[in-house]
Amino acid sequence: MRQMIHRLLRWMLAAAGLALLALLCLGLVLACKGYCLYRQALGSCSIAEKIEEVHRTPGFTPLEKLPAFYIQAVLAVEDQRFYSHPGFDLIAIARALWNDLLAGHFVQGGSTITQQLAKNLWFTQEKRLVRKAAELFMALELENVCTKREILELYVNSIYFGSGYTGIGQAAGGYYSREPSGLNMAQCAMLAGIPNAPSAYALDENPGLAAQRQRQVLRQMVRRHYLTQQQADAILLGGKQCFSRPAAAPGRLLRQGA
């Protein structure tokens, strides 16, 4: 009996070793293919050319002309560790992998703002592992070439908001008929949430779903200590800036990224 148990344990260890070796080989293959895809994309259009392309987008808005509250809302829902990670977030990736395994399919990406920028500017939205690997290499290149402030500015000016609006300038003008600097807190929270699923949250298509997403954004801001729950409730009730400033000083994150 003891020999059978020992033999079974050896088989299990051998199987686990083979499985680990297979995963490592698969990882190396994906990394190699992803690197080739990254080099191909970068060769077709350099980072400098992409930056110029975004700057030429109608409605481009420099970061200093955006409400600090909007920036805080974006960071709260998209990438809470934006200023501390090197382009990828291992905690977010691990959480996303766990949720994907539980669901049996892709339900969460774990991508940072830098990775999302890489995807938006160079790659497709298709959820493929090779594309994710290429996106990671491009994110590292972006972090090497650009400052955090530049990456954030490129991101908010290149994301899609639905209804044909690309970038925060077009979205503010299209949805609210105003410049981004004139957005109130409720509008900032709304626009911070739409790019997560622009076809679902477009204001002129699904205002009810957009309002649900706005509440999610404010809840996340409360969790990240940008707001108190009372302040979040006041924003929803008033629909306008009804107090002097949020719980966290508006300039805090912008100074970190300077």
C-alpha cells in the first residue's frame, strides 16, 4: 500500500512537472510571437509619430486644461497604481487571471492605462494572448520614452467615448456642449466611466446604463479615498459641483505625474 502511494505521488509530481514545463514553453512561444508583433507595430509607426497623430486629433486637450477631478476619476476606475507601476500591474494581472479562470473566459483584462494606450494606438481590440504580449512590450517602451504625465495625456485624448467621439475634448463637446475645463464633477464621473464599454454606455444611446456606470465610478472614488460617501451622494443629487473640493486635494495626483 505504501509503495502504491509513493508511486502515485511520483506520478503526480511528474505530471505537475510536465505541466509546468508545458506552461513555460507556451509562455516562451507567446513572448516570442508577442515581441515580433510589437517590433512589427513599432516599425510601422514610431512612438513619436503616434504622439504627433494624437496631438492632431480634433479636440485634443492638454492635461493641464482638464479638471483634476476628471483625472482622479479616470485613475480610480482604470489604474489606481498608475504612478507606481512600470507599465504593467502584477496585482491587477493576477486578479484578472483569477476572475477569468472562475468565469471560464475573458471577463477582465488587468491592463494598465499604459497597456490600454498601446492597444488603442497600435493593436486591435481582439482578446488574444499574443496581442496581450505585444501590448505589454509596447507599454514598457512607452514607459521608457514618455513620462507618466505624457502617457496619461495621450490616453485621455485617444480613448473612444461612443457616438463617434474620440478623446475627452470631443466627448465633452459632443455630450455636454462645453470645453473639458467646464465639466462639473457629475459630468467628469460620467465621462470617466464611458470608455470602459463605449457602445453600452454612450450617453445618447443608453443614458440609464451610463448613469449606472457613473455611480460605479463614484463608488470607486470613495474606495480610493478621493471622496467621502457624502460627497459622492451630493454629486449625484446635485449634478454639479456643490462643494469646494473633494476629499483628496485635486492637484495631488497631477503633481505626482509631473
